[in-house]
Amino acid sequence: MVQRRTSASIVLVVLVGALSLAAALRARADETVTIGMIPDAGATQVAIDQKGPLRDYLSGAIGKPVKLIIPTNYNATIEGMGNGSLDVAYFGALSYVKAHDRYAVVPLVQRDIDRQFHSLFITQADSGIKSLADLKGKRFAFGDINSTSGHLMPYLAMKKAGIDVDKDLQSSRYTGSHPATAEAVASGAADAGALDETVFKSMIDGGKLDKAKVVVFYTTPPFVDYVWAARKDLDAKVQKKIVEAFMRLERGRDDKVLEILRGEHFVPVEDGAYKEIRSTASALGLL
């Protein structure tokens, strides 16, 4: 009887130990801050690996493990904030507005250049396209349907120029990302396209686009764009640490991180900054 009780006690101790370990592992996993980024520059594993310095920097600043995810499309990033699979996300303005209106995400910080951002219209140097009016009868490439600089603002610019996207273009397509738009134009798969100005510059500087073959023929008026935001119930202390981490970034010390972010300086931001984007998207039926 004593031996049986002893064996039962041992089993109980082992079971309690196993349950405690499992609980500890779950708690540790729960400590991870999951950050999503719209696939503005691609959604491949290589793209995630290249952003390692950003992941490591934020992990050190927050004091918690950071998992970086690049969802397959802009909408997946929005929904990730709604279902809780993402704690923080990097949005373009239109994606942010949708995420805020659906799930009350909290805007945290943005690059200073995002307060006066631009979308670039590009074409091949010998295409003969010199203005928006020349797009009639041409094949056009947008980025993601939820992209601000790859869809919303180019769509608005064409509308103001008297171009009916559905009637005046030979065709239009969504490439899914800014680099894909640039590549579609460079390869001749599209006659023209519109994309993020910083992605275009990065591709030119990195030798991924030949500036002698692909040229900018129109630049939109400035608008507010990218923003880092948190899900509404993320710990306020973590939110504060994220804002402080971005605002501490400094050229000369954090060059690898700043290169990934395609920026120099960061500033706090509030939802009110996106009032015009929200009204524009609503007027164009994109909300």
C-alpha cells in the first residue's frame, strides 16, 4: 500500500511539474510582441530575414522577444490586428484608417517624411508618356488595393486629371506591392504604374531599377502616409516603449535599422492627422 501511494505521489509530482513547465512556456510565449508589416517591399522570408536588425533593436528596447511577420497582403495585416494575432503593425494611411475604424487600433509614431509623403507615377523612358493625360488607352499597374501611395492617391490624381480608371485605361491591375509595380513597368508588362517614393528611391539606389530606363513623369501633391500602430488592448507601457524606441533612432548609430525603415527621424502621431485620408477614401468608395 505504501509503495502504491509513493508511486502515485511520484506520478503526481511529475504531472504537476509538467503542467508547471507547460504553463511557464505558455507565459513565455505570451510575452512575445508580434509585429506585422504591410508587404510594401515584398513578403518573402528573405524580406523578413533582412529586417533582423529592426526586430533585434525593438526587442532590446521593449525588453521582450519580438516576432516579425510580413503578412501576404495589406488586408491580412489589418485583420491580424483585429483577431489579436498581431500586437503592433506598420500601416500605410489607408490600411491604418481601415484598421482604426474596424478595430480601434492606436496610432503610435511615424517618420517625419510621412507627414508630407508622395506617390510617384513611373513609366519606361521611351514610352512617350509625359503626363497623366497620356495614360488614356494604356496599361496601368497599381500596388495593393489597400495601399495609399500605390492605389488611393494615384486613383485620386487620375480622377482629378479627368482619367476614368474603369473606362479610359486599356487595363489596370493590382501587383500587390510597390517593387512588383516597378518591375511590371520596367519589364513592359505595364505601360505605367504608381508607387511609394521611398521604395522607388531604394530600388534605384540598390541597383534594382535602372534610372535610365524607368522614369518618374508625375508626382502627387503631399499627403500623410505610413504609421506604426498598436492593438487597442496592448499594454500601455509597451506602447510607450515602442514610441520611445523609434524616437531614439539616430543616424550614425542605428544606420541598419534606419535603412530598413527608409527614414531618418520619427515623431508621435494622432488619429486626427488622417482625417483627410479618411474622407478621400470614403468619397472614392474605398472604405
